[in-house]
Amino acid sequence: MLRQVDLAKRLGWQQAYVSRYETGERQLSVDEYVAVALAIGVDPVALLGELLSKHSS
């Protein structure tokens, strides 16, 4: 399990910033989305494709 503080360190962000987007208080920009996906080991393009296919069905 990846904790907020660990993800924040990987990204070079403050933990509070990670918390705010995790709780929906703020939204990620496209470049932030890509950075987070890569930091957690997920292909950002594949993830977006998966989300879009779920919304279109």
C-alpha cells in the first residue's frame, strides 16, 4: 500500500497537496495526472483508455 506521504515524496510534492486531490478538494491537471500515474507504476494512456471505455458503455 502506498501512503500519501510516500507518493508525495516520489512526486516532490507536499503531502497536503496529495491529500487535497485525493479527497476531491482539488482536481489534477493533465501533467499532474501523468506524473501521479507514472509514480504509482501505471501507464497513464492505458488508464485513461480504460476509464473512457467504461464511460462509453
